[in-house]
Amino acid sequence: MQSEQKFYRCLVSDASSRALLKIRDILSDETLSDESCFARIEAIVSLLEELGISCGGRHDFG
């Protein structure tokens, strides 16, 4: 049982790390102009929603 819990903790930690790295990559994308800042925020919100993390109705870009 303890081994299984350790496995899941590592799995969650790995997924969190990958999400943070993707967010960092989105924010550090120098190909986007300042006017494209909205696109950065949208990309981050989309990533969070893709991971199953709701950002609420105020971020409905559709």
C-alpha cells in the first residue's frame, strides 16, 4: 500500500512539473508581441483546462 501511494505521489509530482514547464515555455515565448499577451494567457488557461483544472466562466475565449 505504501509503495502504491509513493507511486501516485511521484506521478502527480511529475505531471505538475510538466505543467509548470509548459506554462514557463508559454510565458517565455519571445515570438509573441506585447499585443499577443492575451494569447499567452489564453494558452495557459487552455493548458489548465486541458489538465482538468477549471478556470471559471470569465475565461471563456470561445
